[in-house]
Amino acid sequence: MSEAGCRPGCGACCIAPSISSPIPGMPDGKPAGVRCAQLDEDNLCRLFGDPQRPAVCRDFDFDAELCGSHREQALQRISALELSTG
């Protein structure tokens, strides 16, 4: 695959999975399929590089197999993973 890392403006990992840890603006975390409060209008994380960013978000890395070749594929694959592990 030609993708070497996260696609700017994708945001799939900030929408598809549930996050159980607190996020600024979402003290109880977020359910799967819900847009994170920290995802801006360009689908970029407002907390990127900020110590308030949850560890689960900091630890998530682009994975070509999971993220696929485009945003819709990433949303579908991360959602399917969420369902299978939920």
C-alpha cells in the first residue's frame, strides 16, 4: 500500500470506536459511532500533542490493514472491529 501513515482529515479513529476514558468535553468517554468532541471540522484532533489527550488515542497508530486505502474503508473496518470486540 502506498499510504505511509494517517491520512489528514480522516478522523475514522475518532468516530468509529468507543472510548471509555474521559475526554475533555466528554467526561464519560464516547460511544462507538459518535464523533469525538475534540474532532474539529477538518477531522483533526484538537488535543493532538496535548497531555489531556487520552492514552488510548495517543497509543493508536495508523495500520494499513485496519485503515485501508481511504476514509470510508477505515470507518467500516474500525466499526467492524469495535462490534467484534465489544
